[in-house]
Amino acid sequence: MVKVHTRTKRKYKVAHNKRGVQIFKKRKKRLKTFKSEELAKKWAEANKIKDYELVNLKNLESKTKKIRVIPKKI
């Protein structure tokens, strides 16, 4: 396990001689995102998703893209 930094231990009030691994909570899994539409379509085909919608999570004015594949439920 990775050593926890001292400031982080102080924040979570863990003793200096303890590992402090238990302080980090597991986060909920999120949907996969892609930088281009081609990569998103390729991933959806590989995972046998036929009906899906591509949604750009970034602002319309942004130069970069962050695309999420959202499967449509029947």
C-alpha cells in the first residue's frame, strides 16, 4: 500500500505511526468517457451495445471533448 502523506493524516486525524489506509472511502463507479466519438463508437460495438446515445460532458465552447456512451433502455 502507498504511504499516506502527513497532511492527509492530520486532516483525517490519524496517528503518525499508523498506516491510515482505512481513511480513504471507495467511490462509486462512473461511466466510461472518451476523447473522441470514434473511440466511443468502437467501444460500444466491442461491448455489444446497439442502441446508445453519445453525450458531450464538456461545455460547447470548449475545444476538447469528453464523450460518454449512454445506453438507451427499451
